[in-house]
Amino acid sequence: MVYLEDRIKTICTKLRLWFFHETWALPVDIFRILVGVLCVFYYFFLFLEVRDFSSPDGLVSHEFYLEHFWWLNINLIQPGTPTIVFYVLIALAWIGSWAIITGYRTKLVAGILFLITVCIQRWNFAVMFVDDGIMHLALFWLVLLPAGKTLVLNEWLKEGKRCLSKWVRIKVPGVAVSCLTFNICWAYLIAGLTKLTSPMWQEGVALYSILILPISRMPYFWQPEHLGILKVANYAAVITEIALPFLLLSPKGSLRKWLGLILQIPFHLGIILTLKIPFANFAFIASSVLFFREEIMEAIRKGFEGSKADLEPKVNKKAYIYSAIAIVFVTLVCLSTLRRIPPFKPIGLFATKVLWPVGISQDYRLFDWIDRTNYHMVQRAIFYPLGSTQPKEIKPTKIIPRSVRYALILARVYDVYWLLHIPPALKPKIEKETRRRIGKRACRVLGGSGRLILETTIHHITPDNVERKKRPRIDVMSFWCLNGKLVDNPL
């Protein structure tokens, strides 16, 4: 009994020390700046996509999804919102990104950006993908992290280089940082372990199937003759994802930890170079400064004489409230990602339902669905102008550009659903509406009058159909355009 009491006291003491432990502020703010830079580019591209996705006249049938998925209605953006509102919101978010970079009111600005981002993502949930999920998660973590204590532009303008010697000495509460690094490691672990359930990952052909998807940067480059090297990369990717948590959480300066960095950065750069998923992967690369915060500060502080003593952190009760929230938050996020695993489904769904009203939506099962929802497509577009006997070959990318969101739109037509489960009875309705909206966009970008034929050859890749010799599925979309507008047959 005495032994048990001693053990409990020891555990409580360790937990208390951990809860009140400190970490260096500078790496946290380096991470803040990197996230801010990512936000600048993220909102820039989001701004360019407003007309095709956020606009009521775009490619997404928002009313359909709001009608059949009630939980998407938990949103400040509702039907009837004019397109100009999206442009204004995203422009404000873009400006806010610079505030994060400069260190101006970091928590407040990150909170506002998080709210804007979540509202737009829910409005466009049908075309939401991993970049969106990680960006809104990063913004939420900026609210919880003790960021904005160093690398503040206003301080630099007032004090100049003198503030550097102060910044390298500042420490802040470290619980939120530890929780974030655990969140990242959990994402790696779940992504890696769930791939082991996929026959295509087991047989080494999953990566090949991914690289010929429409979200690939070079879907027509990869051929069956590349399968040998891609099999090696296939298994290396799974091993890397599973190993990274154990390597990155190794003791300071250990060989295992440096091996983690050597694997982490090329792993994500490889994804960026081959798939159109840049923001999530750059965010994971940015997280390396948090894993190596001690090593970074040891190197930086060597250049500052008289910086041995650390400044006492100006910690108030709010800091520990954020720490407590971070612990609860990371626990809920980790549990929510288990909702598709049968034994953990009840508690996973509970955590998901708690997080959804807060604005968080996370799923770390990445590409374990490749067996059932992969497809390789070859498109051909021909336009027959009215009053002309000469058809024109049109680049298919002019009608539907090559990006992840556009690929998700086309997937609705080809009965491929990666995120939302659409009841079979509703699929014809959403397919018909999606075709109409594609036609509307096609006529607008072509700007003329005539008939457009978009023919798509669709191959489903399986271990016994790597060479795509099985009979493909042919899909043909036909649209009539009149002065840049979609019409019924005018003849």
C-alpha cells in the first residue's frame, strides 16, 4: 500500500513538472512565421478559386450538400451569400497572414483566420482535401501555442539588433508545443499503420496508382516499367511514416533524432514534387523546428555572449489555461482519427462530434483508400463551332484545370468518392448537377457557340491491371454553348 502511494505521488510530481515545464520561445515563433508564409500562398490560391468553387454559380452544388448533410449547416456562411463576400473574407485572411508573420496580435489574428478558413472549408466541403485540413489545424495550434514573444517586427523597429540578445533568452510554457509535436507524430503513425491494411500497399503497387491519379503532377509520365523503383519507394514510404514518430521524439542530439530529420524532409519534398499537395507537406516540414528546438537554440545561443541566463517567462494564468486546452484538444483529435477503426468507433465518433462545432475536422488515413477509389484518366475535348465544318481540338485542362479540387469535382461524375459517402439513391442527382455545372464552366471559358464533346477514358488500377490492359470505362459529356452560355440543343 505504501509502495502504491509512493508511485502515485511520483507520477503526480512528474505530471506537475511536465505541465509547468518551459521551452524556448524562438523556435515557436520561427514556426509561427513559417505558418504565416504558408497562409499567404494558401489564401492567394484560395482567392483565385472563388469563382469556380465558393461562388453559388461555381462547380459545387452547395445546396445539395447542405440539404443532405445537416452538419455542414453549422457554419456562418449560408445559402444566399454573394460571391463578393468570399473575395473580401479571403483578402482579409491574406492580410492577416502578414500580421502573423510580423507577430502582431498572433493569437487574435490566428483565431480570426481560423474562423474564416473553417467557414469557407465547410461551404466547400465537397472539395476539401488534406491541405485544407492541415492549414486550419495549424491556425488553431497558433491560437494555443505561446507564440508572438519573439521575432516581432514592432520590437525590431524600436530596438533593432538589441532585441536579439533578449529573444534568445526567452522561455515560454512548453505543454502546447509538446502536444503539437505529439499531434504530428500521431498523424504519421496513423497514416503509416492504416496503409498496412491496404492490399495495394502490401503488394507495392499503391504508390504507382497514386502517381497516375489526376492529383499527380505527372500522371502520364509514370508507366508500368517504373514499377520496380516505385515498389521500393512504396515500402519506404510506409516504413518512414511509421518510424518518424519514434525517431523525432528521440532524446536531444541523438543519432536517431537526426535520422528522423534526414527522413522527414526528403519524404515531404518527394510528395510536393510528385503530388499537388504542397501546403500540408510544407507545414510538416515547418514542424521540424519544434522537434529540434533544443538543438536550434544551442546553436543560436553560442553566438550571443552574456546570454547564459534566461529571462523569467512572463507567465499568467491564461498561459496555463491554453496548456490545459491543448492537452484536451490533442486527446480529442487523436481519438477522432480512430473513428473508422471498429473497436474505437464509438469513442472516435464522440470525439469527432465534440470537435466539429469547434471547427476541427481531421482524418489521418491517407491513401489507404487507394484500392477502391483510384482511377487514371485520359481526356480528349473537341469543339464543333456553329456554322463551321472544322472541329477544334481543345486542351481538356482549359475546361477542367489539373488540381486536386477540380479532380474531386470530376470524381463525382465518375462515381469516385474519397471523403463524403453519398447514398446510392442520391448519386445520379449529384452526378447530373455536376455535369451541368462543368458544362456551364466549359461554355464560359470557351466563349463561343457550338457543341463541345469531352471524352474521358477511365482505367481502374488493380494489382492485375497495372498495365491498364483491361477494358476501360468511357465517359462522354456533350454540351451546347451559345455565346458562352450553356443551353439546350439550339438546332
